[in-house]
Amino acid sequence: MVTGAILAGGRSRRYGRNKALEVFDGLRLIDRGTASLEPYCAPVFVVANDLWEYADVQAVLLRDLIAHQGPLGGIATALWFSPHEWVFVKAADMPFLVPELLTLMLGAKEGFDAVVPVHRELYEPLLALYHRRCLPAVNRVLEGPERKVIAFYRQVKVRFLQEFEWKTVDPKALSFMNANTPEEMAALEWNWKKHGS
């Protein structure tokens, strides 16, 4: 079994308001995110600095152990409280998850501490699989000045899932879509309604 963790602690500076509470195709992003994990993960966490906005969300709410440390702090909190060795992390502003991608990632974890997809030659650390063994490395980074999630990768054994691998199950890269502005969100929803999956 694997724990699911929706990271919802972002400040949404570019968006202007909390993206996780935005409605996408009839559902708030936070609810869409938890629903996408429920069939495959138990428990499902929502990790954030401020939890009052998520009081009605059907998930286990976790306050960041150390506030305002960005996604890296959210990952640390999820790993700390996870009852299972593996945690599947997903950002709250990613509306979609192709389930076969998670299955592919779980199948690639043997012998590694993390499974991280590569999309357009960039790591996707907020749609990734992390083992509890990563926690000491994450904590070491949190003790320093750097806050990028990928900063701890050099301290653990990471299986990078290349595009040619994951595109066999998610050819349109739906799982990686997100929006950083209201305009991008509107365009994403328009394209979704027009083309669907």
C-alpha cells in the first residue's frame, strides 16, 4: 500500500488566490486531487500550512511540521506521518492523474528511494514517489538555505522515469498539466472540455 499526499500549502502568488480552491470542471482542485488518489492510496493526506480552508475536504489534514518551507516541507511532513514506506506526492494544482502512470511508477521503485518523472527535460518533483528513507536527506536540505525539492536528490537513489517510458501510459502528458494564472486555468479548462482525455 502507498500513502497519497496532496501538497496544498502553496501561496499561489502568481495566481492571486488559493489555486487549490478553484473550481475546475465542476470540482475544486483540492477535491479533484483527493478523489484521483482515493482508489489507489490510503490514507490520502492534504498537507498545508493553513488547514482551516480545507476543513470540508474528505482526507486526512496535516499541518506542515515547519511552516512556510514550500513543497519540500510538505514532503517532509507527509513522509513523517505516512503509515507506509512509500508516499505518492501530487501538487494540488494538477487536475488530472492517469492511474496507469502511478502503476508504472510503483513498478519502477525496486532498489530506489524515489521515482521521479522527467517531462520536457525537467524533473517533476511534485508528481513523484518517495520512500521514507528520503526523510533524513530532506531534513538536511531543510536545515540549509536551499528549498528546491530536487536539492536532496543527490543524496538518495532516484529512478528518473523518462518520457519514452511514461508516454506509453500518458501520451498527452495529462498528469503533468497545471496552471499558474487564472488565464492559464481558463485555457486548460477550455481545452479539457473541448478535447477531453
